[in-house]
Amino acid sequence: MSKNFKRAVFGISVALVLVVFLGGFVSNGVSAGSQNDGVYRQMGVYEEVLHKVQSDYVTDPNITKVTNGALHGLLESLDSDSSYLTPEENVAYKAHQNEGTAQVGLNVSRRYGYATVVSVMPGSPAEKEQITDGDIIESIGGTSTRELSLAMVRLMLEGKPGTDVTFSVVRPGKAEPQKITLTRKQLEAPALSEQQYENSSILYLKPVVLTRERVAEIETRLKAMPKNGNKKVLLDLRDVTDGDPTQAINLANAFLQSGTIASIEGQKVAKQTFTADATKYITGAPLVVLVNHGTAGPAELVAAAILDNKRGDLVGDRSFGEGAVQKTIELPDGAAVILSVAKYEGPSGKAIQDQAVTPNIVVTESIDQYLAETDTDSAKPEDKPTVHTDDQLNKALDVLKQKSA
């Protein structure tokens, strides 16, 4: 074997051993031995495949690139958040974490092998370009997102204020990817959106983010409601992605006097169950929660807690499915593994990352309206729709009207 080939096999072997055995199989006795034997057999398969690639491929392959591709695939086969970073990528990733960065307003994850838009920050450059949930980012700066870890995709979308990022987006109704250039800027989450419906009997709240400050604002609004009035609550968690799981649990607790809110568990993370604290309970007012494909992470914890405890109705689309805790593991050659080590579960015991949250009242968004709104190439300004029918919001209001205060 050549030295390059041996290095490739060694690189994959080291990564496999660290990823698989960091869980401490040795302490599991006989069972551990059988699992180890299976892994070593698979490493032999990897070695044989690499040997065939080197000896029989149509051209002399770049073994380093092949190895990196195999390691990317290994981690991404686990879930969308687990990533492999080459030594060069790891250096850039760590440097990026210590710098203040500007954004274009895109929250992304991985679906179908490519980076996918989960949600778009209101008022951001991405929203002004009419990028929306579910759009696929095919490439960034000419590099296919299939070849990039999720961590690197997120890093490449960020940068210094005033700098540009160019990427290609695959959108419904478009035959070819659309190349878009946006200028990065410092973004702040919009203020809490609050409205009154049905003669002020329905309090509508849209947090946009679930930070400590934002959840405290919502709690203040809920505490200000009349205790014996006819008030009802409509909590809009559509496109709510950013936030803190702890604050999501606090928000759910504001509506739950008792019961399980969520739990978290992993192979080496002992199960922890979060139950409602009666002292943090605020209101038993009739409740409807709006969710869609852009509802992800902490917002899904709130939605699952409300639905599984039968505290209120969920209206809208199935959520995105994002609910894991990551750990970064440094490798000997300077590379790194970002590994999901635990997953959040709703009160029903379903892992949110695996199954997402499906509303008990499903109202899908109109694809025809979406296509009309994004058809900027052919529509004249005066022909573009100016009236937007929010079927999900209207349905949520109808459901609340039927509830007794």
C-alpha cells in the first residue's frame, strides 16, 4: 500500500474509534466486545473499498478528498446536526466563534443532502429577497452544500458587516437554481408582536425568538390579563427558530400547572425530565398555538408540551424537527467532530428531532400563493399580490372562538 493510502485508512480508523468508542463500550463487558468486533469488521470494509478506489478508479484519486468525504458522510448519516470538520475547517470554525459576525437572516439545517432554509428573520436581507422556509441552498460561493458540513454552511453565510455572500437557491416553480447575492448586516430580532382580536377577547402574541428577555415579556403580558375575564391566547410560533431550551420550558410552564414539559436523554447523558412548577404557572386561559415548517428547536418544545398535555390546540403545518444537544470533540490531527450527544423528547416520549411535532389541526400553506409571491421574474409590480390570506391564522381564530373562556 502507498503511504497516502495508509494515512487515509488510519484517518478513518481514528475517527471511527473516537466517535464510536468515546461512549465507553469497555465498561459494558461481553456486549462491548461483540460491538467492537462488528465495528472493526466494518473498518476492514472501509479499508477494502478505499483500496479498490485507489487501484481501480478511472483516474488516480485524491485520497485526502476521498477520506474527508467519507468522514463527512459518516457524521451526517447520524443526523443533520452532526458534522466532521477538517483541520482547516476546524481552525476557521474556532476563529469564527470568537468573532462578532453579521448575518443575512437565514436559519438553516440540512435536508435531502443539501442545506435547507428553516426560517427567515423578519426584516432581514433574506426576507427582502423573498427567501422562505423550505428553499434549498444548492451552493455557497460556488461550493455545493452537499460537500459542506452544516457547521461550515452556517459559518460561510456569516461574516463581517457590509460584506457580500453569493449562493444559489432552488425554489418551487423554478427550473434552475437562482443565484442570489446578499449583504451581511448586524441583525436584531423584531420586537414582540402583540395584537387583539374579537373585541379584545383574544390576545395574539408572536415572540419571533425565545430568549430570556422575550419570554419574560410574554409572561408580563399573560400576568396582565384579567383573571376572571373572557381572555383567550393565540401564541404564534411559526418561523420561531432561535432561542434557549430553558426559556422554552419556562414559557410552556406559564400555561401548564402540572405535568411533564420535556425530557432529554442520550447514550451517555442520563435522562432528565422537566416537569411543570406550579409556582411558575400563570394562566389557564383557552389556548391555541400556531406552528409551521419553520417552527424549530426551543419552539418545538413549547408546542409538544402544549399538545401532549392537551392544554390547547396546535394549528398549522408539521414543525421542522430540531432538538439535539451537540458536543465538539477534537481529533489528534486537528480535525473535529461535532456530535449530537442527547435529544429532547416531548411529554409523549417522542424525540422531536426524529419525528417533529404534528398539529392536531393541520392547515397547510397555499403553494399557489407562494409561487405567485416568488415569481418575480415574470410578474409586473402592479400584478403582484398585495392581499395575503393567512389561512392558518384564520383557522386558529375560528378554533379559539369556539372555546369557552
